[in-house]
Amino acid sequence: MSNARRRSLKLSTLALSTMLLFSPLSANAALTIYNGQHKTATLALIDAFTEHTHIKVETRQGSSNELAHQIVEEGKRSPADIIYTEESTPLIMLANQGLLATLDDKALNNIPAEYRDQNGQWVGLLARSRVIAYNKDRTSTDKLPTSVYDLTDAKWKDQFAFVKTSGAFQKQLSAMIKLDGREQAKAWLEGLQKNGKEYRNNKAALDAVERGDIPFALINNYYWDSMAREQGAAQLKSGLYFMGTHDLGDLITVSGAAILKSSNNQDEAQQFMAFATSEAGQQILTDNSAQYPLNSKVDTHGLKPFSELTPPNDTLDLGEYSDGKAAIELLQEVGLL
């Protein structure tokens, strides 16, 4: 029996045993999720949840920020029961506006305290790390920068790719503004503009590295990890490099979910959140996205162990910089947007 088949059987058993904890409420019950996360993984999670509870789930896809602001505009009339976002920032905004319900302990206790709201109004589901993807024929880990700030040096001219429109890149910039100040962040952007090559998205940047068009790129881990799962890591010409120094180059960003206070399906929504944070739900999410599950009991199947990551401190909640406006304004000021 193949490893993939064994994992599939194990997951089915785990899902079944987990869902025995949840009693189906009604075959006619339905949930609406505003989904800003990757569609494939979310739909796989929904399918498993519906199979075992008979609770139907509908989704509306969009960018996390747009969906969050739509909820604000809709107020108590919002058809959404749950919002699932790419970053934690929109959830923090909704919590601050008093629009979220308190989650049951079934969901909260599955996730470490540092990756959920202190008042229990949202919970992290997945995480991803900023990394460097590098071409093994064009460079090696001992020759790569030890800080993202190194990239302002002229020695790196035309040696790296970056994606200015990436939400994680902009979160990285927001964290830089918070930790090191606007002027240093501006100087960094100007250095990237002078030395780096811009790509339209993370996948395009990774493909360029894999082809050897450019030595390395600033991306999120799951783009490379997904490719490695599909093709086999040994078959790739690229690899991942983690700086390992609590540098902003190793920033971790968290996606999360919450229940709206205005939802008319609170019991069903709480069941969904309990499943999404359970071992079974988390295994489905990481298997379909190559992102890090935040339930520590889940097998990450080849990802660098989450416990070995060294992100910078004080970057989960960026406070006044959480909405990303300062980062966008700075990108516009230097002419990158």
C-alpha cells in the first residue's frame, strides 16, 4: 500500500472519530463562509465537515480585506456565519468593532494561545513563513543573505526576485515599519527597487528560480513545499532557505477564522470551528495547502518543523499598522505601486 493511500485511510479514520464528537443538527442547516483563503483547501475541509455532519456549507470567495469590510457594511444583515481570512489583520479589525462571537473551548483549546484572540473571538488555522527560494546551481545557502536588510547592498543587484503586490510581502513591510521605523523601511524598499527584479506573483518568482533565471526569490514557504510534494523535492533544482535569526525575512503570518455575532446558525458554526481546529480538520488543511497547521498534534508531511522556525518577535498583532495602509502608502511613495 502506498504512503499516500495509508495517509488517506488514516485521515478518514481520524475524521470519523473526530466527527463522532459532533452531533448532526439538521440536514437542512446551512452555513455561509466568506472565504479569503485558498479555495482548494477550504473546499476539502468543507466537504469532510458536510460528509460527517450533513450540515451544508456555502462559500463566497474574495480577498480577506474586501470580505471583512463587506461584513462591516452589511452589519447585522450580513448573510455570513463565518469569515476565514488569509491574514489575522481583518479578524482583529472585526473583533475591535464588536462584530464577532466568542468561540467555544472545543475550538480554542486546539490552538496555542499565541495564535488566537485573547478574548476568544477568532482563532488561527494555518501559518506560513516568509522564506528564500534559491536555485542550487546558481548559489548556495552559505552565500545567501542573513537578513532581508542585506538586500539593499549593491552586491545583490539582479540577484533576487520579489513580489510587491503579495499580501505577505506587504505584511512584512508593515512589520518593518512597526519594529524599525518608517525611514528604515523606506530605505529598504528603495534598495529592493534598485537591486531586485519584480515578479507578478509568488509562483512566477519561484518558477523563475527553478528555471535558473534568477538566483533566489522572497516568497512564502508553501509555494515551494507544494511543488516539492507534487514533483518530489529531490527532483527540484531549487531549495528553501530559512535565515534562522529572528529576522523579518523569517516572518510568520497566520490565517484564521471567526464566527459573526449576527449569525443565525451559531451552533452549526461552532461545530465547524471545532472541526477546523481538530486534528482531522487541520490535517486536511495542511495536506491541501502545504501551510503549517496550528494544532501541534498534526503531521506536516515533510515541512520544516514549525517548532524550528524563528520568526521575529511582536509581529502577530501589528497594532496601528495592522490594516496595511502605512505599507501601501510607502510603496506608493517610492513608486512601486
